[in-house]
Amino acid sequence: MVNKETIQTWTEDGVGVIQLNRPKVLNALNRRMVTEILQTMEEWDRDDEVSVMIVTGNEKVFAAGADIAEMAEDDSISLELLNQFAEWDRLAWVKKPIIAAVNGYCLGGAFELALSCDLIVAAENAQFGFPEVNLGVMPGAGGTVRLTKLMGRAKALEWLWLGEYMTAKFANENGVVNRVVAPELVFEEAMKLARKIAKQAPLSIRMIKEAVNKSVDHSIYEAMQYERKNFYMLFASEDQKEGMKAFVEKRRPQFKGK
Amino acid sequence: MFETIEYVTENNVAWIRLNRPDKFNAFTEQMNLEITKALKEAEKDGEVRCLVITGNGKAFCSGEDLAGVKQDTDHAEILRKRYNPMVEKLANFEKPVIAAVNGVAAGAGMSLALACDFRILSEKASFIEAFINVGLVPDSGNLFYLPRLVGHAKALELTVMGEKVSAEEAKDLGLATKVIALDQWEEEVSAFAQNLAQKPTKAIGLIKRYLRKSWDADLSEMLENEAYAQRTAGQTVDHAEGVQAFLEKRKPVFKGR
């Protein structure tokens, strides 16, 4: 575990919070920050005290993009060897729910980070975009893939080609963002949402995430087989017994994650 | 720092004075950009709790300087580059904004006044929807704000007829908060601004934000918006002070936070 230089983390009410913390450079994502985020998430994924994770910036900005200075002198071969995006693959393997709470700019690598989360809560004044094209490159950590899956090919191409910024409202209407709230209340709303999810049966939450992710990548038939296996598996859990018993007895269930 | 406007702040009030009096304060590209820049400064400046836009000389603002319009001018690009960012900035400006209309406000000059929260008019002031008189349509938010202020039918009448509207008529139409006699102009504008600058600025910003949202929201959305707004206002220093002052039976002193 590396020391956390670029992020701050804490946990409250079963929610693990990662705050991007390079305010002097508008939280630009460098490689160290991605490593620290990943290590924190993987640690929390195995920690019973954490049910849901939140990634956030500060009240002014989520993050303005990747650290350009860090990669300006890279060449194809050094990047291929460095294989930095392997860490982004591991981000996608995190089992527990992750919510991005976004104020202000969420651009480039930061937008990819938000898209790597499961849900996005955005401020009314949040702005999302992929300006990579303006620097003669393109997104490299899933931007062209995830945006396309969410809003469709034609719309995604326009945003990726022009490098312009979309409003939170547009992102919300096009399936990219889950909720749009007042800028002052973004973190509070994300916490509320996180606490609600944290109260649900943890195994259900994880199995649902896994099945939904399968449905994005696989054929309907394969994804449905997968869903079915997860469904059967939950019937081996104590929480399934408790949930159904509580329903019959007309009381609130007490879930344990077992 | 600015050439076509004067920008000063005093006693929590920022003043933008359009300063091309020999051209009746007609807009040039530089003036549009300078106004937008001054708006950004006033927005960032925590000391500023009210903004006044007014004109130096006889006019408030006579609109686009037609001397710069040529046959191949792309009017749409002028709007996108110069006027629209200025109007958007005003729409999202979360502090009270007064148009102190000291004289004629014509064309885009009228649009500028419409984009403000309050219009206080000198008895010498007037509005003219001048666009039609040169074969153009009202722009810079004019077609958005005008019907919301005076109603559809009157908006159509004013924009199609292109006739001068006196200060008194403007007040009757709901285009002006008040009309001020010439000899009390400076004093009353200052007093009006000072009064606004002492109010709970954050709450005013929230009122502006959500009143604007009400134009394209239904009741359920607005009830939810009000809940958000009240949650935010409920956490301000000024709200705490308001309650405290009420309990202590004294006048509240708001800090704008």
C-alpha cells in the first residue's frame, strides 16, 4: 500500500469516501493518483466495514483531466511497456458499488474515472467532456467505449470529435448521469444514496452489479445464463432466508451479508 | 484595465458603467467581452453582494454599433461569440443585478436591461425594440425575457412596432421596478443597491436560480427544487443570524454567507 499523497480517504456509516486531492492542479489525475484510488478501492472491497464507495473532488471541481505534463514526453513503446491502463481494468473488477459525486469540471481522464464508477451524482453546473482530441490524441482509459455504451454511437462520436463539454442536464437526459442536484448538495446527495444502498442486502447488491456488467459485454443469452446462476446462488445465503421470512412476517429484514 | 466600461466596487456594490458616451454606449466586441469579464470578477469577489449596470452620459446603451456591421457580417456568430456568453453569465449570476437605466436602452441595450433582475429607470429613460427598424429580430435573450415580463401579446406588439416606450409606460407594463426623478437619480440608485447588498445574498442567489428553473419545471419538480434550495439556505450563516435576531427582537445583520 502506497502512502496517500494525491487523495484523502475516510469512512462513515459504511461508506468509504475517496476525495481527489491535488487542488492546485484542479485535481489532475496522474498515475500515482490512479494507483492510490485503485489500492484504496481494492482494500475496501475486502473490508466488511465498507459497503459502498464514493469518489469525489471538491466543491469547485471533480478533476480537470489527466496530468498532461506527466505524459507529454512519452512515446508509443514506453507507454505500451508501462501498461498503465491495466489499473483501469482492475477498477472495473471492484465488486462493491461506487458512486461518483461530481462538481464542476469532469474532463478527459476524470470523466473516464467517473464513467468507471457505477452511478454519477452531478451538480447542476458540472461539465463533462473529452477534450483529448484538441491535443491530437484520444481517450485511452475507456472513454470511447463507455460513453458509446451509454449514449449510443452517433452522439458519442460528436462529443469525442468536437471535444466540447456537455452540461449535467444533457448528461442526465442521455443516460450518463443518474442524478442532477444543486452544487452545494452534491456530496450530501451522494452520501444519502450511498447510505440507502448500504442498507440493502450486500450480496444482492454485488450479484446485481456483476450481472448488469455482464449484460453490457455479453449476448442476451449468455448474460441471462449468468444472471440465473447469480439468482440461484443467492438462495444459498442467510439474507435470502431472512428477506423472505421478514416479508411474510411483515417486518423489516436484518441483512448480514451472509 | 477596462477601456469601454468602468468597473468599480464600493460598499459591497459593484458598478459596471458603460463608457462610450459619445456613441450612446453602443456595444463593440471589446465592450461585450469587457462586460463579461467584469461579471466574472464581480461573481468571484466575495465582498460584492450587488451589481449595478448603468451608462455614462445621456444613454444607457443604444445596442450594437451599426458602424461595425458590413454586408458579409455573420450576425449569428456575433451573437454566439460576444452577446450570448454575456447574457448567460448574467442569467447564472447568483447575486442581485440592477439595470440602472439612465437614458435610452435600445436594441441589444434593452436586452441587457431585460437580462438584469431589477430595472430602475430615470424619468428620462426609454426602451426601444429597435431591431425591427433595421430589419432584424430581437436577440441577446430579448425574445426570452420580454414575453415573461410583459406577456406574449404585448411582447409581440413592442417587438413588431418598434416604438419608443417611455419610463412611465415601462413601469405600467411591468418592465420597471420604479421610476426616479432626475434630481434624485444618483442617490436613489445607490440607496436601492445598498439595500440589496445588505440582504442575505446566498438566499437571493438561490431564489434567482430556482425562479428561473420554474419556467421549465412542473409542480413536483419545483417542490423538490424548493427542498434543495431550503436545505442550502438553511445551512447559511445568514439564516442562523436571521433566526437569532428574531429571537432577540433586533434587526439582523446579514453577511452574505
